[in-house]
Amino acid sequence: MNRQTLRWQVLAQDGEARAGVLQTRRATIETPVFMPVGTLGTVKGMRYETLESPELDARIILGNTYHLWLRPGADVICALGGLHRFTGWRRAMLTDSGGFQVWSLTGLRKISEEGVEFRSHIDGRQCFLSPEISMEAQAALGAEIVMAFDECAPGKLAHAETRKSMERTLRWEARSKNRFDELQAESADAGRNCGTNEVSGAQALFGIVQGATHLDLRRESLARTVEMGFDGYALGGLSVGEEKEVMYDVIAQVAPEMPRSSPRYLMGVGTPEDLVEGVSRGIDMFDCVLPTRNARTGQAWTTEGKLNIKNARWTRDERPLDEACACSVCRRYSRAYLRHLYIAGEMMASILLTHHNLFFFLDTMRRVRQAIRFNEFAKFRREFLTRSACSAE
Ligand SMILES: [Zn+2]
């Protein structure tokens, strides 16, 4: 009997919201969890020791296969012992398949049954990514959780086209799983040597449910993906142009039908409000570039909504970014100082705003988990959404 690649346990449930524990060979992850995005092997503006410190305590981050495959190359990272050894990150990691990135290269890519042909955004060179190549690249990177290669359909795609895209995703998922199983049988993944007693050194593979906003297709995609059998299930193709209410409705309809015995991951979403709304509909895992990307454009997420640090009204404001925030940035620095750094183009502005934003997202999830455990999630959600609606700007 093989040891499991992941251990997953739901500890408490409040409505559809679940609090659980996901154990990989490198970390114990309390869920619901927000995964900071480390696109190029770095969570921009953060040192890993800070991210691992008790203050932020991120347990799992996301790496982008597309970007790392192009530069420095999956072969280079594999030769250096995998993404963990290459980057120095010691906790859990999930890699995406690259499918979403190549799909986003509108105008630069051609999709066929075999895979996606595209021009590299770095040097224009012709490249080709397929389910098999994505699995090989993700094995070389060696994250504990890898994603099947899928096709993302735009949020407002018509039913017939969505069905075609969904059928292709299902064929690509089957090919992903075949290649994944072969690679695992060969022990080909880079991080294999750090298994623990509880979980094996092998990688886990998540399947992705597509179907845009068409609920019948979403349900069919879910049933057929579950039939193939994956270690976890993701909702893909949301937050890609559809209205927010439509996205919430798809999650509400589909997430509770996803297997209870596996983690549920909502890919690429979202704002703090989206996280709370996703949790209330049964989602366990999230990732998004918002806290890091927005920090670099001067936006902070606070308990009272978004705050734009460029605003002239903060010029003499001695208050912290968020008076209710316990992060080390809010304990020391004023809006006036942060605004000055940003306007002067100092890199520290991005570093400090990134720190606060990631703390805010991670701390929100800590409070979400606690609320679920105490059966107070409905109250937490109501209060959180009411407060964040009064934007500080
Ligand atoms: Zn703060």
C-alpha cells in the first residue's frame, strides 16, 4: 500500500465553510488557506525568512511553471535539486500547469489538440506546451502539489464553445494524469527525497473543473474529472471577465458538490471579500497576485477597504495604513512616511506595502479559520463585508 501524497482532514464545518488541515511532505497547512504567488521563484518584495516568520507564517506558496520553464528553465532548476533547493523556500509549494499563462497570451498563441504553440514573452522564441510537457516541467520543479494542464474558457463564452473547450480540458487532464503517473512511477520528480513518515515523497495531482458560467457544463466537468480521480479538485476559469455575482453563484452551485474528502481550490481568486465569500461556499484554498501586485502600485488592503497611498490626503497623516492591523509595518510606519517613499520611488514603499498586504490576507484567513472553528463564521462574514465596504481610498 502506497503512502498518501497528502493528508487531508476537515476539522470543523460551519454552513458550507470548512476548516481543515492539509499535510504535505514539507508543511502542515491549516485551511482555508491563502497561497501567496511566487511567480518567478520569488514572492516579489518578500524574503522567504520573513514569509516563514511567526508574524506572516505562510505555509504554502505558488510557483508559475510557465515563467520558470522559460527562465531559467526546468532543466536548470532540476539540476539544482528542484524549486525548493533552488529558491530556499522550505515549506509547501504548489505549481500551476502553465495553461492559464499561455492562454492569456492572446494573439501570440495557437491552440491545437496536441497543445499550445506560442511565442515567449521574453524573447519571441517559438515554444510549445502540452499536458505531457507541463507534467515533465512540474516534476522537474518538484512541488508537492501540481496541477493538470487545462484550457481556460473566457467568462462569457457561449454554451457550445464552452462545451468544446471543456471536452478538450477533460482530454488534456487525462493526458496529464497518464504522464504524471508515469513520472511518479519513475520517481522522476525533483523534490522526492524529503518524504516524512506521514506522507510519501511523491507529488499530488489536482484536477481542474471548467465550464465557464454554464452550470450544466460545470457539473458535467466536475463529475467526469472526479471519475478520473485526482488528489484534489480546483475550480478554474473564474474571475476571467464574468460578473462577480455570477462567479459567486457558480462557486455556490459547484463547490458543495466537489468531493468532501479532498481539498477544493479556487484558482486565481481574489480580493479579501472574494476569499470570505469563497470560504462561505465551501472553498479551502486560494491564490492571487493582488496583495503583492497591488502593493507595487501603491494600494493597501485594509479592514476598511482599499487605501491608495498616493493620495495627497495622507501627506501629513500620522496614522498607520490600517489602525486595526497588528503587522510590523502598521506598528512602526505612518501613512505620511509610506506615501513619501512611494512618491519618491523608493523600493521600500513596495516592500512595506507588500508586507502589510500579505499579512492582511494571511491574517484574514487566520480569523476565518478561527470563526469556523467557533461556529461564528456567518457573523464574521457579515461584519467583515460591512467594514470592508466603507472604502478608505
Ligand atoms: Zn499592517
